[in-house]
Amino acid sequence: MVILLGLVALTLSGAAENATTLTVVGEGSALASADVVYVSISATTVGENLTQASANSSETLNRTIDALIDAGVNSDDIQAGRGRSVSNIQTYSRVCNNSTCVMVAEEGVTLVNEQVTIRFAANDEDLINRTFEVAEAEGTEAAISGYSLEDKTAAFAEARQRAIQNAEDDAEDLATAAGLELGKRLEIIERSGPKVRQPHSYHDPMGISMMDFFDFSWPGTLDPYETSINAEPGVFEVISQVVVTYEVTS
């Protein structure tokens, strides 16, 4: 699917007779599916204190990672570092006698969540599905935590071609409106490299089909923004803008 945006700037110059030029800004975009999927594996455990809860979560997560490697996950694709969150849960009971009531603290517990992120090729559906199955079997939770577009070459080329075509269409319209005839293309300038954007999306940690794998924005991707584009989650929009100068004659 390609979205064309009409962004036009007109410059007519006639420094010499029969040397009039028309400069137009063209913009075009192309959609590209993510080629990398990130899956987070998280272990949540409860203990009487932080030390015990932390040891339990680390043990559960380490066991899951070992099982995932045995299932075919490449250890090099397991991202360095782990995320960790701690919550303390304290309950109280109300004790009353004939004249007064007091709140009495009961024994509290500590909840620790520890997680690690794994990188997968988006087309490796079998391994991703197997990862969800192994995580569940080991008592941890797997969820899609992001996606990325690493190979942008084809999308860049398509977006640029669409931008040039957009510029030519607008130049033709402008020249005709001015009573001129559009001539040859003289110059193409790209003010900057193509932009890569991804629409905001939603999180569905239960999806384990490839159709559901692209459903959460990965922080490392470029320029997330609200868009009216009707794109599936996990699809990136590549936008190219060119400034094209044409020769026009009367």
C-alpha cells in the first residue's frame, strides 16, 4: 500500500528567454513490514522478603532461558541486561474491643518481576510460537514487546520513486495551469534521508500467531506518531521527500 502526500512548492524563474524552470516538492511513502520481533519473557514470584523473592524470580527466569536455548533460541539473541520491578504487599486487619478499634498489620509479602528480551527474525514463526509454549510450561509469561525494521533498502527505493512521481504529477498540473508545457527533468535534490515512522499500536501479550506478532511499539524504532494510515500493527511507513526542477516552455 502506498500513500502519496501532495506537498508542492512552485518556483518559476526566467533568467533568460526559453530558460524557465519549475521546482516542485514531491513526497511519497511506502509501507514495509517489520523484519525483527522482540519477545519479553517475565517471571513473577512472591516471597516473605526481597531476598527470597528475588532469588525465586531469578531461578525461574534462568530455568526458562535454559529451556528456550534447548528449544532452539540462539543465546546471542537474548538481549543483555534484565528488567526488574519490586512491589510490597501489606495487609491489615481491624481489631476492636468494647471501646476501641485498632489496625493491626499482618505479615507482608514481596512480589518481584524479572524479565529478559529476546530478538527473533519476524519470519521465524515456528521458533516464536515454540518460545511462547516453553515459557508457559516453565511458569513464566511471554509477550510481544516490540518490532523493528532493519532492512529498509527496498522501502526507501519505493518511497523515493513515489515521491518523484508525485512531484512530476504536480509539476504537470502546475505547468498546465500556468499555460506552460512541462519539459525535461533537470535536477533531483533530497533535503534529507527518508523518514521511518510507525503508527501507535496496542499490546496483546496473548497473541501467538504471526498475524498478531506486530502489536507493540518498540522504543528503538523511529518517530512513532498518530496516523490515519490503515496499516496492520508492526508495519512501518517510509517517507521520502524530493525537490525536483523541470524545464518548462511556453
